[in-house]
Amino acid sequence: MADLYLKALESERRSLWATARLKGLPKDSPERLRIAVLDADIAAHKAKSKSPSK
């Protein structure tokens, strides 16, 4: 089954990263800060989905 939440997070991250790279945005820009938040959310979601279900 597809994990649509994870796909949405990764899609938003890719979009923001492309924008940041294209514009050469600094690390403290809102887009780059959002990327950091998305990275944490993605990691937490993957960790949660790897834990065994009871």
C-alpha cells in the first residue's frame, strides 16, 4: 500500500529544494528552514513505520 503522507512530504521537500537551489537561497531562508522541518518529519515517519506493529 502506498504511503501517501510520506509521498506528499517528499514531494514538497523536492519542490522546495529545487526552488532553493535555483534561487541560491541562504540557509536561514524560510524555504530552507521548511526543508529542515520536512527532513525531521520524514525521518520520524519512517522510524515509526519501521517499528513492528502489534
